[in-house]
Amino acid sequence: MKKLAEYIKYGKGVETANRVKQLINEGANPETLLNDAMIPVMDEVGALFQSGEFFMPEMLIAARAMQQGMDIIKPILVAKGIKPMGTVVIGTVEGDLHDLGKNLVIIALEGAGFKVVDLGVDVPAAKFINAIKDHNPLAVGLSALLSSTMLVMKDTVAKIQKAHAEKKVKIMIGGAPLNNEFAQEINADFFGVDPASAKDFVRSLL
Amino acid sequence: MLIIKNIDIHLSTEEILESLCNNPQKTGGKKNTKKIKHQQKNIKGDFLAANIVNKMSDIVELCLKKSRKCIRSKLVARWFEIKEIKDEKVYFFGLNKKSLVLDLGFSSKFLKESNTAFFSVYTIGGELEAKEAKASLKGDYLESYIYDIIGLLYLKKIGTFVNEIVEKKAHDLGWGVGPFLSPGSVHGWELSGQNLLCSALPINEIDVHINEYSVLIPHKSLSCLIAIGSKYQKKKVGSTCDHCVSKELCQMKY
């Protein structure tokens, strides 16, 4: 499993997939591979990125290798009836086309074993509301990078909370111009300063 | 009025790789060539890390090849004379003597020494960002990120082309140049100011429009204003980073 973790860390996708296949053929439990090797190494990759030891491409290559391993493991987990730890709906608010920050949060969440429903960019409030209804997520993540779309975010949060008043889905927000004060002002539950904090927040909801 | 619909821009794999290795998180936004060289040196002795660089080169080369087919570099620009600056508002008038007032707030101070300003909007078109979005939605964030970087580098090169136009004009007149000012990117000039700036140029000629959130579409487009004047000392277009309130935290600082 140490080798598997190393392959993911250094972005060796083909080797990751082959190692996963090999370990499963040798009788390893896919859940153990996920929980004891793949998720921890993605946590480590996230921490290395956070500290500046890893560059963005290195993290993205690691995430791609993780994905190649997951492509082998996922069908086995599904066949066994094992569900993801929880679901998160995520998207960039209407009018905003930036998706890098959102994608980094997706990588952190998927790397931690969550299912992420990515609604993409320029997402109207109605699409968030419908996705929450369809997927019953632990949390919904809204991203914005522009000062002009921060106002759209405020409106989107209000509409989600009105539409799902009983369910009280947790709303986390992120994006360069945002901060804790803005999260409080628009009644969001959490402001994620980075992908790791967003992941920790969702983990805290379990 | 200047309209160019096919700016010849060359971008190399090496330039993209260098940009990818320039991690602003690590360096506080400062360009860190020492770090890059240090990393490349380390990579030579590290098989696994070398594997990453080799892999990046292949992906970057492939993405660049695909990108070249869909870059549509276009520019629209126009010179405006500066009439006066009052209460942080800058009063311009163009060739037809029609006046235009821009509220630049704090950033109006960068125009105090100016006589004339070059307004411009430029773009690389929307095809590359469509590729970027497609890659992102299928979960290939690496490819999406590389397309993003490629787009930004092409845009930056058009910016250099714009700077050279301004610098040449200033040189011919024996003047100096002011900093690069773009609404939403400089202190005091909000993104909403982009509407007024763009109203002074026929941006539809280069297939750019502005949406209700004051965002230029295609997304990889930029509007800017660069002033020249007899009192400016600098011969090259500068930045306003040293005056920015976010200068300590900014990851994009020059």
C-alpha cells in the first residue's frame, strides 16, 4: 500500500491503476485501500500544496492518478453496496465563470472520499436548489471570484435557504474576495479559506 | 481607432512550463526563477519528480497544439485626450470631442501627470475557454488548468503588444508612460467601471460583449487604460501593485 500511496503522490496514473488491480487480486479490501492509502495520501498532497511544497500541477497530477485508481475501486464498492461518505453539491454562482478554486475543493473532497456533484460555472440559484433536492447533500458549496458576483452569491444563498427551509442544508462559500464577515453577512454556514478547510468543514458534518 | 483581428502571437511549451512552475502560493506572488532552477536541479536526481516534469511536458505540448487552433487574438483601441481630473473623476474627450467621465477613485492619481490615454479591449476569443470548461466538467482538472494558463499567457502577450504601442507613441512624442490600469484590478476603480470604459470602444467588432455583472465575454478578454504624458518619467508601462491594498496577500503581483 505504501507503493500505491507513492504512485498517487507523484502522479503515476497507470502505475496507480495497476497497483490497485494487483492489490485487489491479491485479496486486499478496496475499502482498506481507499481509507488507509488513497485518502491519507491525498490529505498529504493537499497539505504539501498548502505549505507550498507542491505546485498546482503536481497536485492536479496526483488527483488524476487518484482518479485512475478510483476508476478501479468505485465499481467494486458500488457492487458491494458501499456508499460514499456523503455528497456535496458545488458550483460557481451565476455570472461568474471562474472554476479553478471550485475544482481544487472538488479534488480535496473527492480525495477525502466524498461524492461531489459539480454543477459547473455560471450556475443559477434554481439549479443549486434542484440539485440539493435530487442529491440530498451534506453541504452545498458556492464559489465566486468577482466583486460583482458576490451579490449574486448573497441572493443564491437566500434562495437556497428559502427553498430548503426545513432541511437547512449547510452552505459553504469560497473565493478570493470573500471572508468570514461576508459569510456571516449573507448567512452562509462556513467560509473556506482554502480547499483543506472546506474538506474539514464537510468532514465535521458527518 | 485601432482594430486588429489577427494578432500574431507565439507561445512555446517552455514558457508554459515555466509559468506552471512559478507557484505564487509559495513565493508570495513574486517571480521565483531561483526556485524554478532549484527545482529543476533537484528533479535531475529524483526519478519520481522527473517523471512529473516529463509527464507535464507531454500534456502541455498536446494542450498547446490543440490551443493554437482556437486562439483568436483581437484588439480594439483608441486614444483619448485627458481634459481634467477632479474629485477622483477623470474627464476625457475623444476625436469627436465627445466627453467621457470615468470614476477611477484612488487610481485617478496615476493619471495626474498624463496628457493622453490609450483605451483598449483585447481578447483571445471564446474557443479555448470552451475547451477548458469541457475538460473541467469531465473532471480533467489538469487539462483544464493548462488551458487556463495557456489562455492567460496568450492574453498577457497581447498585453505586451498593447504596451509596446503605447510605449512607441510616448517615445515618438518624447514623453513617458503611466501604469497599466484595468477596472476591477486596481484600487478604487471597480469592475463596474468596465461598462463605461467599454462603451467608448466598438467591442462588438472583436466579438466581445459585457454581461450584466460587468464581466467581459469571452472570459479571456481584458479592458485597460494606459496614459502617457510629458511629466511621466518611466519609458515602460508599469503596474500599480505597490499602491494596492492587497499587495501583501496578492498572488498575482508583478
